[in-house]
Amino acid sequence: MTGINRANQFEGISTPFYFYDMELLTRTLDILREESDRYGYRVHYAVKANANTRLLKLISSYGFGADCVSGNEISRAVECGFTPDTILYAGVGKRDDEINKALSLNIFSLNAESLPELEVINELAAARGITAPVALRINPNVDARTHQYITTGIEDSKFGINISELDRIVESLKGMNNILLKGIHFHIGSQIRRMSAFRRLCIRVNEIQSWFNSRGIFPGHLNLGGGLGINYQQPDEIPDFKQYFELFNRFLEVRSGQTLHFEPGRSVVGQSGSLITRVLYVKNESATPFAVVDAGMTDLIRPALYQAFHKIETLSPSDISKKYHVVGPVCETADTFGKSVDLPQIKRGDMLAIRSAGAYGEVMVSSYNLRDKPGTIFSDDLRD
């Protein structure tokens, strides 16, 4: 496996901890920049996927922008080298102080999701005597056919502005003197592996953009959000950014002078992270033994929250293979990383790697059961 070779490379390190393969992350960023530059597309990394400062500093060094969904994410992005003129601020529930922070920094765009939010932004900008740069987040009503918790672009979603509301929004904007409509924004969901969903998004965006143009409105930029998935079955596989960007270049009708923006998160950092855990006990009473490990849903909540699959590998090989239920110590039945997982025979003290945990892993850690938070180890800090 890339970056993780053997258990003894982690000798003396307390588990559980997140391990980041910096070589794999660097190769991913190299490909992302090459493929996005091919078309002049602008990339804004979605900070919510992983806000680790070491990773953010590396990502910002590539000249990418940041997609933020809270005031604290904006502050973290600036601290890690992202310039305000490359920062986007989205989110359905922005507080006044967060909006003021974005306005004071003169970020690239606030992505507004409702008429009440636009009214507040206009009021706060007027109090400062400035004009707020805004993009409208619109629900294109495209079903990404992913998990219901990470589907965001359909009409009954809490996110964005429905198409039926656009007439009222556009009319209201005429009276908002402290808002500059800079663009339109779309995001249909996360962990999308079917490219056909993005093709459907392009078709809908073309229709919506024509609707704006027919009313004399010509947005300066289009923001197509993120959502490109990763292959959790193949943890070392870098997402196909080439095919992804080629699709938008082929099917999206970009107007002259218009810039195109993307907000990848999971696809950037997902494969670079693994949660390393140690076996505490093997319970053999049942037909399929339970491998009880020291990591829990407090360290990686995705399997409990989304019923998500993460490949589990052992760092202590054996010639004998068995099936195990891999579970954590948290007092919840949902604290399970995998059922009937094929693994080389394991024993107390063996180390396991829960792969593809670089996105929505460390950033969602909690202290439920008053558990300690996991550590963080980077591949380039380990000695051979």
C-alpha cells in the first residue's frame, strides 16, 4: 500500500492516529493542477473535507483557492496561505459576524442561498459603505444519486435557491444597492462516481444561464461546486480529474470572458489519509470473531453516519485468512468499521489501517465518551 509499508515504521507511536501519505497527496495535487490549468479552470479546495494546517499549507502552495463554510474556516484558510481574493464563502446559515469577517477581508465571493440571506448581506455591506460580491447558489434539481445525507442539489434540499424563486430574487436584487451579483453557484452532492450526473448538471446550468441572459444578466463566473468521488475499494487510486474536467469543457456553454470555478474536497485529500488503529481484543465466541480496535466512531464517523465503506488492511501479515467484524470501543452498536472483513489472521496488538480516511475523517473527530482525540503523523516525518 502506498506510504504504509509495515507495522514497525510506527514503532513507539500511540494509536489511534491519522497517517497522511504526503507523496500521494502531492501527486494528486500535481495532476489536479495540470488538468485544471489545461482549460484555465479555477480550483478552490473545500476546507470542510480536511482542515489540517499542514495539508492546507501544501494545497495553498499550488495557487489554489479555498471554499469555506464558516468564519473559522475563512480564518484558517488565510492563516495557511490562501489569499482572500481566492476564497469563496458558502453555507445556508451564515452568522452576521461571519458575513462581516468575509466582507472585511474582501473575499472573492459570498455564495448566497436565500432571499433573507441576501437582505442581511446587503444591510451589513451598507453599514460598512461597501458593495458585497455575491454569487447565487441555485438548486438545479439534479439528483446525484448518492447518499441522502450528501445530496444537496434537489428542490427539497435545505441548500440553495430553487428555480421557482429566481424571478423574485432577481427583482429583489434591483433594490439592493450594496450587492454586486458576480456569479451563479451550483453543488449537487458529494461522492459522485457517475459522470452522467455532471453531464446532467451541465445541461441544467446551460438552461439556467440562458434564463439569466434573457433578462440582461450576465454572471461573471460560473461555480460548479465539487462532488467528484473517490474509489474506496482502491485506496491508492487518484481520481480521474482528466475525464472530469474534459466533461465540463465538452458540455458546459461558458460565455465569453466568463471564468469557471470548482470546489473539490474529498477527491483532493481522501486517498492520502488512513486511520491507524491497534487490535485490543479478538472475541471468538461468535461464528465471525469480533476484532475490537482502539479507534472508534469518535475518530472516524463515516461508517456509522453514512454506512460508508472503508477498506481495512492489516500491517501484520499472516498466511491464514479469516473474516472479522472490525468494531470500536465506543458504547454504540453503530461503532463498527466493517462486517465480515477478510483479513490475515490477527491477534491482540496487531495494527490495522482503515484506508481512504483523508476526507471527513480527522475534521469530524469528536470527544464522545470523553475519548482522547487521535494523533496525526505525516509520511515525510518518519525515518526509514
